Amino acid sequence: MKKILEDLLISALKKLRETEELRLQEISPIIIERPKIEKHGDLATNLPLVLAPKERKPPLQIAELILKQLNREQTIFSKIEVAKPGFINFCFKTDFLYQKLKSMEKESPLFGSEDIGKNIKVQIEFVSANPTGPLHIGHGRGAAIGDVLANLLSRIGFHVEKEYYINDVGVQMELLGKSVYIRYQQLLGQDIPFIENGYKGDYISDIAKEIILKKGDKFLQKKEGEVLPFFTEFSSRLILNGIKKDLEDFGVTFDSWFSEKSLFDKGDVNKVINWLKDSHLAYNKDGALWLKSSKFKDEKDRVIIKANGEYTYFASDIAYHKKKFERGFKKIIDIWGADHHGYVPRMKAIIESMGYHPESFKTILVQLVNLLRGGEVVSMSTRSGEFVTLSEVIKEVGKDAARFFFLMRHSDSHLDFDLELAKKQSNENPVYYVQYAHARICSVFRIAKERGIDIPSGDKVDFALLRLLEEIKIIKQILWFSDIIKESAINLEPHRLVFYLQELAGVFHSYYNKHRIISDNRNLTLSRLALIKTIQKVLRDSFGILGINAPEKM
């Protein structure tokens, strides 16, 4: 719908340039929005306000010029109004809405798609939790956002690959191995204190028990330095297998799992270090190697290699992202925790210094999730003895509710995850409310079938019989669908689709409660059945993108 209006506006601007009523050296992207207040129209643009400084004319004068030109050409609007200080509001004709609904219905099952991506290769890297413990719900939120975003970008024509970056080197991995090794010794009767900063969850003892089951006490007589590599590798592999299983249960799979360790084994980290030196982007100081990150709007320079020879995470991250571009990805999207905020500018700067376009690298920062149980916030620290895993949440509320709830807020907003609300089978529960709309439509179709009424396609009914205000509102809501898909994908904001579904379900439930779908008026019945059939297709299509089920009974 927005694309139709955008094309009309561009055509009007070109005509105004031809008649020299506007200079228009270039036609900038046109912002078109749905007004928050319904009476202001179906769509609105602030184009006159944008053009006013360049044209040196009052916004309202520019608005009147555009309005006059549009009125000469367009036949799809029932009303176009200019509003202060320089907006233009548009209302579509009902006949146009009926026509668009009919053509949209024919494009089933995936109507409203646009090939914006042109098969450009995009990589989305998300979750990427250290294999030092089970996934918690913070990881679950990142997993839901990444997975749904991949579906959205694929939908508009990008070639998308999903990747999990395994942080399998460094201090945290050594700490994991040591934590399991101490538990192993304790379980075999050794009186050894646990390290203060070790991983203390029950899963550490479970891994130690697994090692005892397979290897017995053979490691008791060996020195710590000899056995720690085994304990680290065994533990991380076991935890990673558990992570993969949890993600599969959550409906998330990856095209590739990339090991940080492989960057060192194949010499990629050393290559990028040499490149930084040759490019004069790194220097030695106090025995350490520093990156000139202050040159790239960072508050200070950062260490790449410590004085003791230990590499920082930043060193391997540079090598990893260089590798991504070498693998042919034209756009890279990283989904990180909000605590990585300060990491973004220096990563962007490094990528730009490699010769890649700064817009080829995008980050989505995901804020924390507060898990509530009985009004109390549940701890989620992977080093404490008590935390709630993603697996436990999925078992308690189900995959559908978990995925839906994780997407109910913008990624940069904190999210309160109410376990009791997520389990409710009532309209208070947003995912139940949306899925129930689909189940209700299926129920209507079953009743129609029992009465010998075939569910018609849109080209066999008269949509003009749908004259109720609620019916027009539903039609408009359906027609926004392709715009929502496009905007959610381009803006990297999958929560928009969830908001849309809640709005669509709301207008449907209200309509259903007030009006009979199946009545004695056969033609009206067929038109209403065709209308809700289109709602059903939008719901099913959206559920597929969100990775949740489309129940036929509830």
C-alpha cells in the first residue's frame, strides 16, 4: 500500500519538476506512515516538510502543489487532505480496497512478497553463547530475534545464512575445565576447595559424573596441567551438544557453527595482526600490542595482545569478521547483548578500514530479559548455583509462547517475561489471543462444511457486500501485511510483525463477536467467508515466519 502511494508521489514530483513549480535536484526517499489517529486517514507523509528547506517555500504551499498534481492523476483515494504544519493525509476508496483484497487473495500462499534482496548474501550471527553452561532466557530472546529476522529477510529475497560463533578458546574455557576437574575430584572423595570464580551450577557436577562414568578415577593420579585440556574439551563439547538440542527444541537451527579456535589453528588471527601492523593501525606499548581504536571514535586504544602473550577477544573478532566478508557475504548482521554497546564503533571502524562499506555491517543489541515468577525476578547467572535455563522455560510455557513473548518488545527495550501469563489460556495471553483467531476461523469453516457451504476464493465473491466499518477496517489491516513484512525486515525489527498480529487478531475477534459470519444471506455469507479465509492465510503465513504453530482447535 505504501509502495503504491510512493509511486504516485514520485510521479507527481517529477511532473512538478517538469513544470518548474519545484526545483527538485534529487528526489529523496519518501517517508510514508500510518497515522496513529484513525480519523487522520489511512496513510500520511511529511514530504512537504522535508522539501521546504531545499525549495525555500512554506511546507503548506508545497503540500498544495503536490495535492493539485495528485488530484489530476489519482483515482484510488476518496480524500486527500493537507494538515498543518505540512502533512498530507490520504484515505483509500473502498472500491480500491476491494480490488486490492481480491488480487492479494490470489497470490496465496505467500502473498505480498517483494524481491528487494535480489539474492544478495546476508549472514546473521546470533546466540553465540560461550559453551560454558546451558542457555538462559537472555539467549532465548536473541535466538528468537535472529531466527525470525532470517525468515523475514529471506522472505523479501535475500540469501540468508545463520551462524553460531563458538567461543571455544580463552580464560572462560579454562575456567570451565578447572571447575569440572575440581567437582570430579570432590565426587571421588578428595577434600579440595572450589575456586571462587568457578562455574557452580549443578550441570558442572553432572559433567563430572559423566567423566567418572566413562573414565573412572584415572585422572586422580595425574597433574592438573596434564588433565585440564581433556576436562575443558570434554565439558565444552557436552555443553555445546546440549545447546544445540535446546535450540532445536526452540525451533532454531543454524547453517553453520564456526569455531573461534579454528581462527588460531588456521593462522587467521596472526594474518590479521600482521595486517594491522602493516596498516599502521596497531603499535607496541608496555610489552602489549594495542589497536589505535581512539582513531575510530573509541574513547581509548584497546589491547589486542596482552603483555603475557594472551590474545584478547577483539583480536579473534577482527579475524572472524574479515573471514565473513572473504566468504562472500555482502551484509553482516550480528546480534549481541546490550553490554556490547561500546564494542560497536570500534568493530565498525575496523571493518571500514578493511575497505568494506560501513553499512555492510549491522548490529542488533538485545536488552536483558527479566523472568518473573510470582512477582519475583529469577536469577539467571551461569556461574551461580541457581538459574532458569531456556530449556526449562520452553518446557513450562511451550515453544510458541516463548518465541512470541521474546518478540513482544523492540530488541533494545527491557523485556519482562511473565511465566504465568504465558501459560494462560485466555485473551490476556497475547500468543493465545492471536492463535485463537486462527482456531476460530477454522471452527467457522468446519461449521460451513457441515452446512454444505464450500469456502469460496476471492474471485468468486462480491467483496463490495462488506460495507460494515469493522469489515473495512479488517480489509485495510490485511492489506498492510506486505508493508509490515518489508518494514520488519529492512529495519531489522521483527517485533513489528508481532504488534501487527495482535492488532489483526483484535479487529477480527471484535468483528466475530458482533456479527454472524454464516447467515441466511448466502452472498454475504460467501463474502465474509472469503474475507476470513484471507485473514487465515495472513495468520498462517505470519506464524510460519515466527516459527509458531497455527492450531485448528483450542
